[in-house]
Amino acid sequence: MKNRTASFVFIIPAAWSAGYFVALEIASPSFFSFSFVWLFVGIIFFLRFLSIRGKNGDEDFVPFGRLSSAVRLIIIAAAAIFVLTASVNLYFICTPAVSGGTEQIQYVILLGGGITREGKLVSAAERRALKTAEYMKAHPDVKAVVSGGKGPFAPCAESLVLASELERHGVAADRIIQEDEARDTIQNLSYSARLMAQDSGTDIRESLSKPVAVVTSDFHLARAERIARRLGYKAVYGIPAGTPRLFILNSYAREILAYCKLNIRILLTHKPAEMY
């Protein structure tokens, strides 16, 4: 294959990655988020395209250039390990424990998904709130703990906006408990456990022994459940909120990295650990 023909092997993914980044930013503008990875990938492919186009068109295209056999082997082995690790983690991400709707649940924990600078829920958070409201209408004795603190660019704690959204969908205010300090999933679940224990008049150990439902996006559900079990929750059931098609690839790619990060953290620090 000649260089000038082979160069299009790189310009196509470069254009696709850049286009995907633009589509994500149009749908959900952000100052800086995981979506910028696609822009970075697009730039890398485009630079490789330019380097090939600048060479003599009569030279043959060699994917690994003039690298030694040892270096090529290392690159191939690293790529294989990455693909295998990503595949294993993706399997667990796609197989959470989903609620069947018949469990004796007293509390459902709604995990925040982000708000804009104008104090409005992003699409993922709206879907989570709607899913929670639907579940609570079908289970009138269940209370919700809405969890989400104030981000650096947010005008208020996300829990306040989530509570308002549940009320807008017909959930009574006295069925909603706000947790307004958490900044990540571990804090979401640990702070919510304390509020559930306080609301039920029990200690944390007893509170965590009872079935609990967690509402979050489908791609995030397995990691949230694993964190909950590490914290001491004995019976966690997930209620998944769907992800818009445009965001599926971006969300699951980010979640693979987050799930790997959690595994490394557990391996090195044994945290998160039980709360009692």
C-alpha cells in the first residue's frame, strides 16, 4: 500500500473523532469533560495523516515505522492487555444487579448526574429523576434520598434541583431527603447511609442490612453497586436510567476507565471499606 493511499486510514478516524466531539459538545456543552478525549484522538490521527502525506508517495507504508521487533512486540502486548482489561471491565459494567420491583425496599437513593451553571439538570440527571419518580409512584411507601453536593461552577447543591424535579413529577416533599454534600459516588452512598439511618431511627449497621435501591445511569450502575457493597450495604438493587444514543460510546468508554480506577484503588488501598 502506498503512503498517499494509506494516509486515508488515518484521516477517516481523525474526521470521525473530531465530528463526534463536536456533536457531544453541541448536545451538552462543557468547559472540560471526557468528551475532549475524542478531540485529542482526532488530532493524533490527523497529525499521523499529515506525516504520511508529507513522505514520498512511492515508499511503502509501514504501520510501526522503523521500530525494532522488541518495541513492536511491547506495543502489541500492551494493546492486547488493554483490550482484554477493557473487555472484562465492560462485562461487569453491563451486568449490574437490577431491581425486579418486588423487593421490600424502604429507601431509594438517587445519584446526581450534574447541573448546569444556570441550575438546571443535565440530560442524564433528568432521566435519573424521572426513573426515580416512576418507581416511587409504583411504591408509595418508599422514600428517596437525593444525593448531590455543589460543584465548583454550580449555583447550588444538585440535591436541591433533584428534589424539585421529583416534586415536579408528583412526588410529595415529605418523601424526599436531601443529601447536599457529596462530590462523588463514594460520598453519595456513604452520606446517604447516614441520612437513612437517622430518618429510620436506627444505627448505620442496621440501616445497611435492609434492601436499598440505587437509581443512576445504566452505564454507572454496576460501579455504584460495587461501591455500595464495599461500604457495607447488604442488599443493593439497581434501577437503571437510559443513556441517549449519542452519549452511549462516550459514557461507556469513560466508565471503563472509572471502573479500572476503582479496581486499582481497591487493590492498593482496600478502600472504600465498610462504614462500621
